Amino acid sequence: MKLVVPQRLLGPRMFLACALMVELLIIMAIDMYVPALPSMQREFGVTAAYLNLTMFAFFAVGAVGVVLAGPMSDRLGRKPVVVAGCVLFTASSLGCALAPNVEALVFFRMIEALGYGAVTTLATALVKDAFTGADLKTAMTCLQSFILIGPAVAPFLGTFVLSHTDWRGIFVVLTFFGVGALACALLMTETLPRTARSGCESVGAALATTWRGVRILVREKGFLPMVLILGVVSVPYFAFIAVISYVLLDHYAVGYGEYNVLYLIFCLVNIVAPYVYAFASKRMHGSTVLKGSIAAIGVTGVLLWCFGPAGPLAFLVAFMPATLAEGIIRPLSYVVLLDQPNDRVGAASSFSHFSYNVFTAVATVIATLPWWPNYIVGLAVITIVSTLAMVVAYGVGLRGRKLDGGHHDTAQ
């Protein structure tokens, strides 16, 4: 591997490792406390939908962090914004550990989400700045895989902490993770040279410039449909995450050990998926990979409806095609969406991550609404509707495109 932007302290692999660790440690905030949701619900005496406001607030405000992070980094550089995000995340995680009620927990999760949004957005931009060509595809695949390692490891850590203390201990551990991410961020040298930054005199002006950049981007054929697909593919995935602890721990009454094994299987499939994309992208056009992935999500909806209620293993196996497809579509989308001039990479990254977070926030709410007969049926309906939305987006704006990451390579 070769760095486009030299690093004072790190070689190419160590730089990538630091970027991956920053992302991994922060991404733990999503899944590590998921096993504690049923016990938190009982402690606070609230409904599942009300408690899930902690997830909704996290993703919704995280979307705001995403919007701010891109233009701020285009003006100030990537490193200062990543460092600030790590500091916010660390301080607010400690606040979550000390929260006396759900409302305080929601507040601190919102602050935590600002740091999360900044870091997760700019980890992608750091990789895009530092690598190019085949190295970029390799680095992006590694990044997306590490994003998925977090959900695989987090439940084990969460249940381990729960076996020794209560849910507050989880946020204490997240505080230490924030410190680790901050240390990795401080080791990295700035990846966006001053000559490549936005020429705006203030962050506000940079936001305005980013908005103008977004307006240019959305006029490009295929950009909005690709953003829509990136967002919609997150809906079944995070709806599953929102309900899995209630389905497995409450409905099926499995123990923490069985829960961890089932959740690990789910995450391992998603971890392997970006490598499936990397393998497939060398042998076929991205459009072919995308169509196959969308079809797999549609199959998942049918399997959930027919076999999901049969038991915990059947529920998990039924969702596997969508798990694989989500992990394939995500890196494919970012390769296409971030193929922009340097001064618009931040805008493209912010807009795509914003959309992803907004759809994720919506998923955590609709998955636990009381109108579903049960969570499994609700997840099946959500998956089928998401499939139809992606089919429409592809048909309207992406048909005839190769989707191989070349900005000018549009026709098959």
C-alpha cells in the first residue's frame, strides 16, 4: 500500500490501522448496550418504544454531527474535527453512565452522537484522502469490515459487563474506548493539505459552500438514487438490531450465552460481506452486485414472514440474506458516492452519512411501534417495503450504470 499524503509517525498500514481503530472503538456505542435494553426497560419502567428513543436520538443527532463534520473538515482539516468528536464522545459516555433517568440518558446520548457522527463520517474521508486506486478499494473494504466487527464484539463485551455490574458499567467502558480513539486520532497527521481545503473564511461559509456542493451533487445523474439505496438498506438491518434483544431475551427467553452466539453469527455474516463485494467487484459490474443484493433482501422479507416465528435460530437464519446484502451494498455505495473532487469529498461523505443515519433513526422507531402484531412480523414488513423502495430507486436513476466507482464510467 502507498499513502497519497505522507504521515510523520505512521506508515500506510499503521495509518490505516489507526483509522480503523478510531472507527471501531466509537462504533461500539451502537451495539454494546443493546443486550441491556430489556433490563433497562424494567428498571426505568417505560415501554420499549420509549426506551428506544435513546437509539433514535443517537442516530438522529448523529446525522447532524455528520452534516457539520464534512464542511468543518473541508475548512479546518480532518484531524481537528476527529479529535473534537472523540472528546465529545468520551465526555458524554461518562454522562450516560451517571444518568439518573431516561430523559438524562437521551440527552447525553445526543451529545455522544455528535462525536460519533463526526468520527464515523471522517474516518471514511481520511481513508479517501490517504489512498487511491486499488489501495482505496482495499482500505475501504477493511474500513467497512471494521465497522461490522464492532457489532460482533460489542454484545460479548456488553453481556460480560452486565454479568458483573449493571448497564451503567457499559458506558464506563465506552468512556475508556473514547480515550483510546482519541489517542489513535492524535497519532495521525492531517490528510487534507491546506491547498486542497475549502477557501471559505469561516465554518459557516464552509457550510454554505458544502450546501452548494450538495446541490451540485444531487443534480448528478444517479447520485440521489445511490444515496437513497444506501439509506434504505440500513432500515431492515437496524430494525433487526432494535428488536433482537427483545425477541431473543424476552420473547424466546434465551440466556446471554445463546444470545451472544446467535448475535455473533449475524455479525460474522455481515463482516464477511464487504470481502464478498471486493471479490465480486473484480469479476462483475457493481450494478450486477447491487441487483443481486437487493433481490436477497426481498427474499429475506419472505423468509421472515414464513419461518421467522418458528424459533430463535429460524428467526436468525431467515434474516441472513439481508445481513449479507447490507454489508455488500454499503461499501459499494461509498465507492460510488465518494468518487468526487477533493473539495467535495467532505460534502458527499456528510450527505451520504446523514441520509444513512436518518434512515437508521427511523428504523429504530418503526421497528418497536405497538401497531405490529409482534416484532418478527413487523421486521418482515419493513424488509419487504425497503426492497420495493430500492427497486424503484435503481430503476429510476441507476439503470444502465456500471457502478464501478469511476465518476465518468456511467454506461454499460
